[in-house]
Amino acid sequence: MTGTDLSGLRVAITGGTSGLGLALVRELRDRGAHVAFVARNHDDVERVANEAPGARGIVGDVSRKEDIHPIAIQVLGALGGLDVLVNNASSLGPVPLVPLADTECEDLELALATNLLGPFRLTKALLGSLAASARAGRHPQVINISSDAAITAYPNWGAYSASKAALHHLSRIWHDGARRRKAFESLSIDPGDMDTPLHALAVPDADRSTLKRPETAAREIAAVIAA
Amino acid sequence: MIAATAPDQRATGARLLVVDEDGRISHHARTAFLDFVRGGDLVIANDAATLPASLFGIHDPTGRAIEVRLAGARFALARRRGAFHGRGVRLRRFPDTYRAASASTADGSRRLTPARTAQRDRDARACASAADRTSLSSTVAGIWEGLARHGRPIQYAYVREPLAIWNTWTRIAGPPVAFEPPSAGFILRLGCHSINPLARCGVRDRHPCRRDFVNRRRATSTHCCRSMSRTKLQPATAALIESTKRNDGRVIAIGTTVVRAVEHAASFDGTVRSGRGIATAAHRLQYATSCRRCDSVRDSRAGHQSL
């Protein structure tokens, strides 16, 4: 693997049927990686799998504990192992966004389940495979897609912001522990404000021309993976 | 020994039974495992993840419920080839596309014979015979999806509660290739006070987990071998074992599968050879086995028994 060529790299991406996840599926597959992607909607998974031959679509919801191991089994069955896990699937919480005082507990729970617990559970389920990748000298990575909302406490972004802040911190703790043991690299990446369905839900009146294209962010992340 | 009755493999109160070379028995916390590992020792563990290999279906000839438990090398072959065929069993909760064509293997596909057909109720017993064949026809992806969505871990009869898949994956679980949980592997933890299975194996002197070890234990490595009685010992593992022996280190094999694999690999002349093999009872301790003094470390909550 040299430069930005990712031939043979085994990558799993959650939230892979829209926005940044979809752009990553296309970008990494085009660079030669073996890609498995996960999303909740069967029809969307089928559509993307047809659009991107060679990429393996898996129907699953990372916010559900019961789905995590079935997802992991299918990822490993499809790829024969794993080198890079991209925890990209995200939930905004209540939409339209509301102040924290008006946020239902269930909405906060869902945001935490999708943005924090899901990535944690999936990473844990795949840890042994990442370890096997490390033993084979393949430098495994876990990439958690973050947000500036993980750092800045924006009004109305309470559930999303709190869950992303927790994920960001989780990434740092994973990284410190795993790096010490040269096991895998854990990265928290903020791709910036992108023109995605999620952003449109959060900020419906945003000027889309000012937003980053998800394809641009996908290229940047691919470069990080290849580095 | 008392059979374990709960699926919890990660109980914080789990203990270790330790027998030293003089036969003295002592009990310790499971997390104290590393205290009994010396610098230069080699720890060999099984990193297989467990398949949801128990499938529920309908036995076509009788219309009765049946549980099919996948096992054996033929299934492994079939997974690679995308289908395995047989006759007579429809898997109840699989979508239609996974149903068996009741007959034949005319297309030359591999057959899978269930190694053990469930005998836990009368319906199942009525179906169990050597003639029964399981049949799943799909793509490789379809079979993985079917197993993931509809399979359950094989349930031990002596465990009262239903096993969930997460009860069966050790912390080092990697490729899903085991039909039953590699239960002794639950002794391994990923914390800094325990063995570091994430570290790379290879040349022991370069082992990156050396500095993590309590009391500066040197060069303890983990490596993997898989499957049930069919085993495959990696060349790197065999080399590490020989290297450990040359340096007077101890080889600590965790769990029945790993012990059998290593025993089998060394059964010819005592030199551990890499490669595939079938570890059977013939390779276990027997009358002709010469006795040697050794230490024994056992996780009293792991495996199939509790003490």
C-alpha cells in the first residue's frame, strides 16, 4: 500500500448510505479498499450496494445492542478480517433541534445510543480482529466521526453535542491505551460542516453553497487512513 | 466438578484455581492470572469468535420443529463456496430464499451433515437420523446474513438461561469460526494489568507489551489457533513455542482447544510442528504418557465446569 492507494485494506463504515458515509464508501472502494458498509434501511443498503459493486452492504442499526454482533459477524464474513473501522453513523437527537430543557430523555438516549454506545460496542466486538490486523503488521485504525459540536456547546444541539463530546473523549482514551500497546490507532475526526442530509435536518435554511462537499471530506479522511 | 449454570463468562468474582508443582492448591482472583506468568513464558490463546451456529427450522418429512447445529469442516468449505446443500430441513425463520430445495445435490454442491441434531425434545428426536441433511442455498453474503440474523449460539443444556451472542465472544474474539465458545479465553482481559492480546506476535524480544507488564515480565506473547478438533497451528506460533522452550520459558496453553492443538502438534516427536491437524482423544493424556511435574492454572468459572 503506497501513497493513497488502499488496495487490500479492509474497511467497515457505519452510516454508509448517505452523506459522508456514502462518500467514504465510494472513495475507499475507488482506492482499492475492500469495503463493508452498514445502514438501517434495507432498500438504501441495496441501492448503494448496486451503485458500488464490490462494496458489501449490511443492514443493521448501531444504536441497538442486539444488532452489534450480527453486524460484526457479517463484516468479518464479508472482509475476512478488519483493518479500519469508521464509526460514522450519527443521530441528531430531536429534530428540529430544541433547547436542552425541551429535549426528551428518549431523544437524548437515542443520540447516546447511536453516537456513543454504538461505536463503543462495535469497536469492542471487533477488537479481536483489529488485534489480529495489528499482529499482521497492518496498522489498524478506528476512526470516530466527530463534530465541532463535540468541543463547542451550541444552543439547541444538546443531545448531539453531548454525545459527540463523549465520543471524542472516548476516542482519546481508546487512543492512549491502544497506542501504548501499539494495538490500533483511534482517531476522532471533525470533517467540518458538510452538505449532508443530517446537516439539512439540523440547519434547514443553511446556504448549501458554503458547506463542504462530503466527497471532499471523504478524500481527506482517505488521506489520513493512507498516511 | 459442578456444571456451570449461568452464561456470565465475565463475572468479576471469578476465581483461579492454581496447583503448584508440589501439588498445593490455592484460589485467586481471575485477574491474578498474570501473577503466575513469568518473564519468558509464552501464552497461547484461541481468538476464534463464536458463530451463531444453532438454527431452528422445520423438518419437511414430518413437519416438526427441529434445531440444527452447524459443525464440521464441510460447513467451513461451504461458507467459502457460497452454499451447502442437503435435503429435508427448512429453516423456520430464514427467508424463502434460504429454504432448502428438498432434494438434491445434483448441482454438485457440498453437503453438510449436521454433526449433532438437537435431541432436547420429542419433535427433534423424531427427526434425528443419519439421513437428515441441512440445506442452505444462498450467496456467501446471504449465508452470513442468515446466520447473523437468525442463528443463536449453541446452548449448553446445563446453562439455564439462553446464551446471547455477546456471552460467547471473548475479549480477544476475532474471526467468527468457532461453533462453540472458546470459554477459557475469558480469562484474558485487555486492561493494562493483564495480558495484552492486542500486541503483535513475532520475535519475542521485540514484543511491544513488555513494558506494560506488571513486575517487568518479559516477552509474554499471545497467539492464536482455531477451531474445534480440527486445528491449525500457525508457523509463528510453532516457532515461538520452540523458542520459548529453548530459553527455558513455559508454554501456557489456555483452554481445551489450544491444549489439544499443541499436544497434537507435538505428538510425533515432541517438536511442535505447524500446520493443520485433527486433535483427538488419542493425543490426550493416556497410560503411555510419561508424567512430568508442572504447574496448573485453571479459571474456575470458565469452561464447562465450576469448582
